[in-house]
Amino acid sequence: MKAKVKSRITTLFWLSTVIIGMIYVLAYRSLSQRETAGNLVNHTYQVKEQIEIVQSHLKDAETGQRSYLITGDSQYLPFYRAAMQRQKDSLAALQRLTRDNPIQQQNLTRLSSLIEQRKTLLQEEIWLQRNNRNYLARKHFLAGQGMATMNAIRQQTQQMKTEEDRLLNLRERQTKIANNQILFILGLSAIAVLAMIATAFNLYHHLNRHLETLVTERTEELANSQRATTEYAQKLEQSNQELLQFAAVASHDLKAPLRKIANFSEMLRNDTENSISPTSQDYLERIEHSITRMQALIDDFLALSKVNSKTLPFQPVQLSQVVSEAVTNLQESLTAHQGTVEFGDLPTVMGDETQLVQMLQNLIENGLKYHREECPPVVKISSIPLTRQTCEITVEDNGIGIDKAYQNRIFNIFERLHSQNDFPGTGIGLAIVKKIIERHQGSVRVESNINHGSRFILTLPTAVGESPTSTYDESPKQTSLV
């Protein structure tokens, strides 16, 4: 049976790896195609804009030249020369933008030739005017050759714009095709992840039922043999460890595709140029809702498993700084609930700063989440000394409170007192708090009454040489308000 279970686990692992790899390759290719098409669309708009700039600068040069011809005032010549320089620079920029397009390069060669002709006519008329040949300059201007050249320039620029419009339509179609591919891959990924989760949990429950049956049978057989019972208990413990390891590995492996699916979904939703049918939009919303719930559960489950597995050595930690960091992490929740966190100068304790931030963040978030509708949530954090080595930290809120009958249950994993519709959550947050406190050789308890808030009372070891004093009063030194 053990070999069969290991074979199933191995098969599930490699199958998941292959599926995730295929989805990643397909997603990467689709995103690359979408990015390439999007860049080409932006490039097309840049080319069209640069064509307009070339025309605009040439018109500015004509304006300066005509003003000089009409008034004979040389102050218009610097304006003319500056416009001619800008026109030269913009033409060079257009040359760079279209160097990958042979058709546009041919069009640009013809356009450059026409512009040179027009520049030559403008310079000849200015030369005549400056050499007091006003009559010849006016005659040269009225001959209409300049207007004919400008008309040819307009026709040539319009031809270039028409070519860019053709490319724009083609590239926008390619972008839409890439977006549809991403949507298809997103749906396929969600189905694959759900199938893997269902298979993993089905295997887990199968193993659990098998172990329960095995316990019953072996208990009856080995009731009179202490040695056999001990050996069986050891085997059962080993099996439980294997199950816990399997759950951790499965949760970790399933987290990666969920994150990719969430990223793809967000990218697709934020694409303002993408057009999605109402049915596809509905599918997308359902996928995102399921991803959010699964991601929260996996994140909390992994956080609980990491309390003892991924830890840092204890060192002095300033609790005031820890609370400030936790409040910063919860700014979005504070804003949403119009909540307040009040705290003063807290002591320095020995511990793992990362875990202490997580622990206090979970307690503050509970105070914000389970608040009464008639008043905004307020969370107060204070401390008092117990001994020279320990201090007591109190996290108090003004929320809905906890019935005394359930106060011993709230620190159990997956223990929830309310439905998802009333208060969303996974039922793991307080279990993480308890596990972190126990790792710090401390304790946690709760005092609460219905509609009168809750007080979570923690004990923690203080740093060497620290003499904690009561730090909370009616006017705390630090207050985080929204």
C-alpha cells in the first residue's frame, strides 16, 4: 500500500509539473506575441505623429519666409531658420522610425526629395528679397511652383499615413488574437489547477480513510502487546509526517499556477483595448473569485506550516517598530473600515521580528474585521511588566466580542464562528498567532464579552536588560488614524 501511495504521489507531482510547464510555455508565447503586437501598434502611432510633425515644421518655415517677403523685416528670418532646423531633425527621426519598413523608406526618399525642392524655392525667394529684387521674388512666389511642390508633399505624406493605417489595422487584429489566446489559456489553467487540487485532496482523504481503518484493525490485534502497539504508533507517526510533508509540497506546488493565473487575469482585465464577450467576462469573474479563495487558503496554510520550519534566531526586537510595520501593511484594511490603531512606547523583546509582525498584524486585522456596524473599529495595544524576563502585551478592540463558550476554540485551525458571507476568512489566522507565541515560549488567551470587544493577552520574553513599564494611557504617544 505504501509503495502504491508513493507511486500515486510521484505520478501526481510529475503530471502537475508537466501541465504547469506546458501552461507556462503557452502563456509566455501568447504574452510575447501580445507585447510585440502592442509595441508595433504604439510604433505605428509614433510614425503617424512624426509625419504630422514633419509637415508642421515645414509649414512653420513657410510662414516665416512669407512674413519676410511681405514685410521685408529680417526679424522673421531666425524663425524661418529655426523651423527649417526642426524640420530637418524631425525628418531624421522619421527616417529612424521607419528603417524597418522598406515601403516607407521608399516613400520617405520621395518625400525628402520634395522637401529639398521646397527648401530650395524658399531659399531662392529669400535671396532675391535680401538682394533688393522684390519684384523678382514676388514673381517667383506667384509662379505657383512652391504651391505645386507643397501639394506633392501633402500627397506623399498622405500615402505614408495610408500605409501606417494598413499596418495599424493588421497589428490591432494580431493584438486581439493574442488577447483571446491569453483568455483561453487562463481558463485552461484554472481547469487544470482545479483538477490537480481535487486529485490531491482526493488522495489525501483516501490516505486518511485508509489510516483510520488501519488504526481500528491494528488496535484490536495488538491490544495485548505493548511492544507491538509502540511499533505501530511509530509507524502511524511516520505516516502522519509523510501526510504533512505531502500537504506542504502539494500546497507549495499549487501556489505557483494560481499566482500566474491571477496575474494573467489582472493583465487581461486592465487591457482597455481588449473586447471580451459578456460570457467570457462572467467566466473571468468566476475564475478570479475562485483564485482569491484558493490563494487565501493556501497562503494561510503555508504560513502556519512555516512557523516552525522557516525561522530566524531570536534577537532584540522593538515592539513599537513591529506595530508600526504591521499598521503599514494594513493601511488598505484600515482605510476600508475607517479604523484606528493606538499604541505607545512598547518594550523590546527577544524574538523573530518577521513572525512578531505577522502575529500582531493578524490580531489587529481581526479587530478591524469583526467590528460593530454602529461604530468604527479601534484597536489599542499596551504592555505591562510581569517579571524581569517577561512582559504582558494586550491587544484590545471594540468589536462584536466572542461568546465565552467559544473562547477556547478560536485558536484551533479552521475554527470559524461566522459564515463566509458575514466575515470572510480561512480560520487559520489565530492558529498562526498561537503557534508563533508558543515558539517564543509565551502564552496567549482571550477575554471577551458579546458586543463589548475582545482583549487578547500575550506573554513574551523581554530582551536582556529591558525593564518594561506600562506604556499605554489615555493619550498614547503614537496613533495610526485613517
